[in-house]
Amino acid sequence: MPKVEASIDITGNPEDIWALMCNPARYPEFVDPADRMIDIGDGVVKQGYTYKEHGGIKPFKSDSTWTVTTFEPTSHQVHVGHDGQMTIHLDIRVEPTAWGSRLIQKIDLKPRWYLAPVSTVMWPLMMRKRAQETMEKTVANVKRIVELGST
């Protein structure tokens, strides 16, 4: 299963980062592959919360449905997304540090069985680099927003 990870140190407290992670209406503002939200449900992120978005990594853009499967306030969330072709596990961790906080995001991708051969070729050729760049942009966006104080 392809995996990507990015982390960044942020001058800000975990609560400010957490507030941004729990605001699905703002996901297109900082989650690089999220083009737009389709449905944010009741807007209260918690375990079992479901939302829908449109986005992805070029050239693979689609609508996806996400469910929060783990929710430990101010420290850990897991979102599982499905777009019909792939299952995406997004693990978000916020850790306090001596100078602020560290945001760590990991993504595990699991293509449908019939896409496994294509994935085996596409991942090392181009998708791994694109996925890594997307993850790094996302955590950098969070840093910018939190450090500007606009959470």
C-alpha cells in the first residue's frame, strides 16, 4: 500500500491547529488536494462524522466520501476516504513541543484490486512525488494559517 508522510513544526498551540483540522468548511483553503466541499454534514467533526469533497491529485480528481474513524481531541484524528477507485487512510497527529506544536500527517492508499497493476507502475513513476508534494503543501498551509492567527 503506497504511503506518504509529512510533518512541520508550527509556532502555535495544539488547540489552534486542532480548530483548523476540525473545520471542514475550510479544508479547500489548506488541504491541497481538496478543490471544494460537496457536503459538510452537521459540520461538527467527531468520531463517525462524514463529509464529501471533490479533489484529488492530478490527473485523478473525483468526488470522495470521508468518515472520521478516530477522534482524540487536540491530538489525533483518522479520516478514511473512498472515491470508488481507492481507499485513503489519513492519519493526523498534533503534538506539543517546547516551542509550539508539530503537525504530522500520513496517508496510506489502497487501490481497488483491479487498479493494483496500474498503481504498481504509476506510483513510482509519478504519483509518489505528486502525493508527497501535496502533503507537504498541506502541512505548510496549516503552518501559514496558524502562525498568521487566522484559525
